Amino acid sequence: MNSMTGYGRAVAQADGREMTVEVRAVNHRFLDLSLRLPRALNFLESDVRALVGETLRRGHADITLTYRNTRQDARKVQADTALASNYLEALRKLAKKTGVKDDIKVSQLAALPDIVTVLEQEEDQDAVRALMEKALQEALKQVAAMRQTEGKNLQGDLKTILSRVDVRINLMESTAMDMPQRAKERIENRLKELEVQGADESRIAQEAALLADRCAVDEELARLRSHVAQLRQMFDESGDIGRRMDFLVQELNREVNTIASKSQDSALTAIAVELKSDIEKLREQIQNVE
């Protein structure tokens, strides 16, 4: 069982190129990827998504690519000679008209706007792609390791909550077994309040039994135990189990709601309320399971 929370960062270098990849993953209902990469590397987007999809099945992941190229052939310096000639001609005319000494140097001319530009050369896409794959795979490896560790911690919390759920289900069962007797006592107390004399004991027992039968929760308790057992079986599974666990928790909640709606016994209702609280804690934790 894995969590959806993880972080990884890796740097890959080769032939004057350097690629840094950072991956931050959190919980999400589906696999949702957010990519931040330089515009010049947009050609890598589909490759990044495919690689991430092989490792992550669910969760929101922010993936940031940072790239540096320090190779000598990475940039080209270009001078606009036509524009420089126009600048020079205009400056000479200005010197002649104003009488100012013409002391223009090449360095001064090159500093004028748009004379010299630096052009980024087209990248070797295969070389950049190989560098990205190396860095991304290492970062994803770190993410996977962290998600596995977080998953173990989650599993411990879930086991603790399920142990409390077991206790409450057992308590519900024992409380439900005493319902006919408590129903009989309620009927007898009500008859006393109404000052009814000579009530038929067998009739009272029959009414109590009918009332208890209408409030029977045996089937719901059996399904609760089945759902809890299935949740425990998933602890040792890998892959996308979060959705199935979430479904089972919804079913747990539905069965408890049914029990609460059937119950005419304050003791059983109180246990149902406590059980719903535990189930809500289960649901919150399972939102982080992959």
C-alpha cells in the first residue's frame, strides 16, 4: 500500500548540458500532472507525461524541469551590420552638424540597441531527451520510495482505527442481543406509567420480540465485518487500491446509517454514532492512499 505523497529531485549532466528535475506529489482523485519546463523544451512534454504515468497511478504531481547548456556551440552572437552602418552614418552627420569630434569606436557602436544579438542554437533533441529521462527516472524513484514509506505509516493508522471499529461492531452485536429484554422492560415500564393492571406477560414478550425483530441488525453487522476484512486484505496489495478502499468505507458508512435508522435503542444508537466517527477518520486517511 502506497501513499500519494512524495518528493524527488535529481540532476543529470553530460557534454556541457545539465538537466534538473523536481517532482512533488500529493493526493488527488485521479492522476493529474502539472508541468513547468522552459519553452525550448516543450518537445519533451509527452515523454515526461508517459514516464510519470508508468510510476504514478493516482495523485497530483508538480513536475519542474530546469535546463542549462554551457557548450560553446549553444549560442551564436550575430551583428546587424546594416543597422550598424545606418547608426554610423547618422552619428557622423550629427558630428558634422554640431561640430562635435567624431570619436566613435566599434565597442560604442556595438552597445547601441539591436546591433548585437545572442541567438540560442537549436538543441540536440535526442541528447536533451536522454538527459531528461535519466534525471526524471531518478526523481521518480525517490518519489516512489517516499510514497512507500508514507504508505506504511498510513497502514499503521488504518489498522489502529479498524481495531476500534472491530470493538464497536462486537459491542453492537452484544447490545443487539439484549434488545428483546430491553424492549420488554420498556413496555412494562410504559404499562406501569399508564397504570395498566393485569397485563398478559406472554403478550408483552411477544410484542417485545416483534419490536426487536423489526430492529434486527444481524445482516448489517455481517456486512460490516465483511467490509472490514476486505480492507485488511488490501493492506498487502500494491497499485491503485485507494478507490476500492474508498468504496468500502462508503459501504461501511451506509451500513451504520441503516443500523442507526433501525435502532430504537439509545445504547445501540450511541455506538453507531461512535462508529460513524471512526469511519470518517478512515475515510480521511484513505484519501491519501494511491
